[in-house]
Amino acid sequence: MRVPLRPVLIAFALFCATASVAAAPPAATVTVRNPASVTRTSETIVLDAEQLRGMLGLKDVRRVHVRDEASGKELLIQAVDTDDDGTFEELIFQTDLAPGETRKFVLSTGERQVPRREDFKAYGRFVRERRDDFAWENDRIAHRMYGAALETWAQEPLTSSAVDVWTKRGPGLVIDAWYMVDDYHRDHGQGGDFYSAGPSRGCGGSGIWSGGRLYPSANFRGSRVLANGPIRVIFELTYESWDAGGVRVSEVKRITLDAGHQFSRFESRYRVVAGDPQTLTYAVGIKKGLGTASSTLREQGALRTWESLKENGQLGCAIIIDPANVLSFTEDKANFLITGKALPGNTAVYYAGFGWSKAHFPTVEDWDRHVENYATRLKPPVQVTLSAQ
């Protein structure tokens, strides 16, 4: 018997549609809300990788694709191994959020997203060829700290755990190029190293505060990189034990910098090696330059400075600590300081960063607004909800 063609085609189409739905890979939605009264530009959204593996049914979270629901644009992602155990614990991406805004993002799976070189906006590395510097940067700022070899360098020995500053105009990454040419103390159009940190705290160096005195460490002895772009750089520096007013302490300092931000997050884990293992008090400082002006925002836990870089414009530096942990604003001969009580486990967490008048902050008022807004934005974290589709 001859079967009519039209019913067969309809049945086949229905079968294909059903099979397609059944075979569709799992997907999820991320809902992000900004509870703050300030705009969050380049806000880094952090997702739990283990939750993603279970929800999306995959092992390698680098195969996750993130798409803005409103625009349909696919976003850059980065998988992060936070403890160097070979497994990614986080997946991150960035977005901009207006005050009170809620945005949604669709997650799907596909081929691994491999970033291009031009996608990288955060980077850092150990620079053995420059007497053990560790340098890091994003698309707005650059820093470096000093390693052991600099202490005994015949030409210009320096013992310091200061945070040095490299100013730059454009979004391009400059560390490798500037070290290669080795002429970064002059401005060739991109900016340069116009800041002399020396033995001071520079722009955000820390130490132990005891008996009204600062006890800083010497130069770092070891380093390891945990994440290296394109969105976030994370690394750790280790410091051998030193005398801090009758107590010997050692330190592991973890530093995190995201694309689009003026501030790095510093987390210092102190260990009491000898002496009374009481809760420590730490201090974070900014160098006193010639004519440097300073001010404090006590409600935000912030200390900021503004100084001249001679013919190279002005520099604003700032430190932000959770106001609940601030003990005092003080100073010594070399630094403006903010002291804080360490968290359980003798851990100190703070943010430090800078702005340059020839890049993003023409006036001290511009810098003040940014510091206050950034401190405000740190208080209520972004609300992130992950749900299966």
C-alpha cells in the first residue's frame, strides 16, 4: 500500500525537531545585579568552576562560552587556578554595570576559547634579567616590586619591599618592551618610570606596625604566577622572616590585578616564626614626595596622595582598607600610613593603586572621585546568580 507523502514528511520533521531538542547541550543563565550606588566599569564576574562542570556537563571549563543576553555579544573568558593544583576553580568574565542595574548572560558549551594576543589586558612576570624584579600591569597601570638580587647589585643596591609605579598613557601592555629597550625612564610617548620608590613603601607597600614604628621586610625571595590574563593576573611573593619589634614574622603576599582597574588587591599572610603569636597590626604606606599632599576618607577606609612628578605631570596614589579594620592614620619620616588589625590567621587585605594626570585623571579632584567611588564599590559585592536553563 502506498503511504501518502505529506504525513510522512510531517512525522519526519516532528521526529527531527524532537531529536534536536533532546540532543541540545545543557545551558545556563547568569544573572548579575549591582547593588551599589556607583557605576562598576570592568566588573569581574566570578563563577564557581565545579558548579559549572555539574550544570553544563563538561570537564574543561575553558569550553564555556558567555554571551550577553541583551546584545548577543560573546564575551572574553578566563579560567583561573587559584591554588596552583592543576584544576581550575573559577571562570571569570567582565561587564559594565550602572547603579542598581541587573544584566543576564547565557552560558553554553563549545570549542575552547583561545584568547588572541591582543585580547590580553593583564599580565605579569618575574624579571630575572633586571635583578629579580616582579612586574605586573593591566591596560591602565603598571607596577613592580624588588627581588633578592637587587640587594647586592654593585651599581645601585636597594633593600626594599616597596611597590613601584610605572605610568602609561595607552591600553597596550608595555612590560616586555620597556625592559627590552631599557630606556623607560624617558617618555617616548607611552609614559615611563618617573616614580622613585626607594626604601619607602612606594605606592602601597606594607609592613608590621609595633610600638609606633614600622617594621618592613627585605626584598622578596620567591615568586609564583597563578593566573596570567587575559583578564586577571594573580601572583605570590614570599618574604623571609624578619624582626618586627621583638616578633619574627614571615610573609606570603598575593597580588591580584584585573583589566580596567586602577587598584591591585593585596593579601598578606603573615606567620609568626618566633615570639608571642598575638594578633598582628600591619601598616600600608605611600611615599612622602616633595610637596606631596595627602588626605583621608575615614568612612571609606582610604588614604590618598597627590604629588608632582616634575616635568611628567602629577601622580595620585591611594590605599583602601575595610573601615572596620582600620586602626589609625599616621605617618613616619618616609611615608603616610594607614594601620589595620590583621584578620584571623594574621592575614591583611587591602587595595592600592594610582592614577596619572597625563592619562585618566587630569586633576586631584578627578582622582578623589575615583578613590571614593572605588571604595564605595568594594563594600557591597555584585550579586551573582547561576541557574540552569
